[in-house]
Amino acid sequence: MITQDIINLYEKYKKIHGNDTYKHISEILIEAKEIHHKDFKKSPTKKNDHEQSWKGFKGHALEKLLDHILKDEVYFLGLKMVSGNKFERTKPENLSIELQNIKKNLSIDFGKFGFHIPDVDLVIYNPKDFKVIAVLSSKTTLRERIAQSGYWNIKIKNYDLTKHIRMYFITPDEDGNFSEGRGVGKSRAIVETDLDGAYIMTEQSVKESENVKTFDKFINDLKKLIN
């Protein structure tokens, strides 16, 4: 399965659901898993474990969906977006001058242990001055990444050159951590206290707060951030 397959699925759902397509991300991923399984059977791994193979691909699929959904709207605001993996997988000398500057402006000083990039999925920045505006982490369930995101946000805020950067978490919330009627568990507590916000992609009723909102509010909040 390739990135274009994921995007094609999203566009198919968008013809039906329009601006509410973000609420159906989990359904899109379920359908994507079926396609992935068909491809997997053609060339299985040595352990023949599709669940493990899908788990590794699922996070990539969600990131690509977010990039596809947000890219044009972010660009319309005069900003750009790049995958955080770009900085990890590409040698510095192979990065463009623009991305070399973004990497520099996102790096955190660990003293004698050097400079390191936070573990994030997408980086939103201003191409005019290379200022990093926000970073996004995404997972279908919070337990896999939320504490890690909280840690990186603390590091970001404690370093003078990055403390202005906002750290956001985007999730379909398949465990229902933000559902109406759900108490404040560990994951929600971390979002409310250690992140700058979370945006939820679900059909379920979300218990919103200043830090927790439905995904359709993200772009408006980004506008407010840069104005």
C-alpha cells in the first residue's frame, strides 16, 4: 500500500462527508487496513504477522492524511509544513537551505550531548524567516505517544530558542479519552497540563475545553496564533 492509496480513500470519503470527513478518519484507516492486508499477503514478512506490519504503517498513514488535509490551508496562511522525519532521515548536507534553517530553529540543546530534534510528525513554519510556529504529533490512541509529547513540550518550552513553538496532538481518539461523560484520566491530564492543545477527529461527542477541541477548529486557532 502506498501513500496515494490513503489519499484516494480520504477523497472518496470527502465526496460523501465534505467538511466532516475528519470525523471518519478511523473508518478510513479500517478500510486502508484491508487494502494493506491484501498487499501484505502478496509479500508477507518472515514472521507472517500482518498486525505488526499494519501497526507500523498505520502511524505513517495518519501522518500522510494530516499532511494532505492541512497542507493547502497552511499554505494559504503563508506557512509551510514538513514531516519531522525529514530531519532524522536526511543528512544535513542533503537538506535545502530552507530546511537546514528549520532544523536549526527546532533543535534543542542537550549540553554535552548535542542538539536534537523533538520527536514530532509535522512541523509548521514561516518560509520567510524560517520561524517554527508549531509542531504536531499524531496517533490513533493516546497511550502510544502522549507522555512522550508532554516530555518534548517541556523541553521545547525550557529552551529560549524554541519556547515560542506550540506543541499540538491530533488524534481520532479511538480509546475515547476525550468523550463526553469520560472522567479525567492520565492521558487527558497530560494534554491539559503539558501540551498546548489536542484536536480530536471523531464522530463521538467530545468533551471540549480550552486545550481540547474538535479538529475543525485547528486552522482557526492557527490563524489566531500567527496574527
